[in-house]
Amino acid sequence: MIDHVGIDVSDIESAKGFYEQALAPLGYTKLSEFPEAVGFGEGRKPDFWLAQRGKPGTSHVAIRSNDRAAVDAFHDAAVTAGGKDNGPPGLRPHYHETYYSAFVLDPEGNNIEAVCHSPE
């Protein structure tokens, strides 16, 4: 089981603002902050980290949602926050019949996905 994941960014302040807005529909909030790192999650423990170090690469992170409406809201919030659509909300039956997701490229080029596995 994965405890947490992190992605590298070139501008921590810009990335923090993007993710605060984009992840809110999924129930994620900023839970921890250091000068060069920010942790987001649900509850009390951060499980998604941003770190300003080195040269960022491109990563893919999928965050589970309990319903499809939150996937839609994530996509809208992320695009409004400056992300680029990389796959609008919808079913992806090639993964499985109820796989509903949306993809957004963050300002650094990381592919962020919200996914719901439940039937409508």
C-alpha cells in the first residue's frame, strides 16, 4: 500500500495555489507546509506532496473520488486554476466498465487525474 507520493515543481508558491484550488472538490486540503514542500490530503495526514527541488519531470498521479460529480468539479476547478485539459470527464471502459475519470496537466506538465470506480 502506498503511504504517500510526491512530485517535483519549479515554483512551489504557484503550484501550491493551483493544487489548493484543483484538489478542493476531491476533499483534499493543504495539511502541512515547509519552505520547499507542501503536503495535501484528507483528514490529518498528507499523502500528496509537492517539492521544489531540481528540475521537475512529468508525473502521473490519480486521486480517487467517491462520486462522478467530484471528478467533474475537479476538472472544472483545475482548468480554472490554470491547468490544461488532458481528457475531459467521462467513462474510460478500456480500464473497466465503471472507470470514470478526468485528466488535467498542471502548469508544470504533470498529468493529474481524478477517478471514480463506482457505478453512476
